Amino acid sequence: MAANGKRVKITLACTECKQRNYNTMKNKQNTPDRLEMNKYCRFCRKHTLHRESK
């Protein structure tokens, strides 16, 4: 069996409409702060800033 890694599942939410659009994984050891990415939001129909949410 594989050992427990440092990677955890996170959800990215749009900062404009607050919809949770993307699921991804991150390494908490390398990026301890909240992740921010520019991604496409299908509800806003444009590229917006997405932040890590709980």
C-alpha cells in the first residue's frame, strides 16, 4: 500500500459568484497558504480569480 502523502484535496471557489467550480490537490508542505488561480468560471462565463475554500 502507498504511504500517506503530504497532498490534500482542495476546492477552488470563484471570487465573484462564490461557486465552487474546481477540485484539485496541493502539497501543504510546499504551499501552506491558500492557493489562488485564474480559471474559467462557467457561471460567470469569463476567467476569474479562484481561491482555495474549505
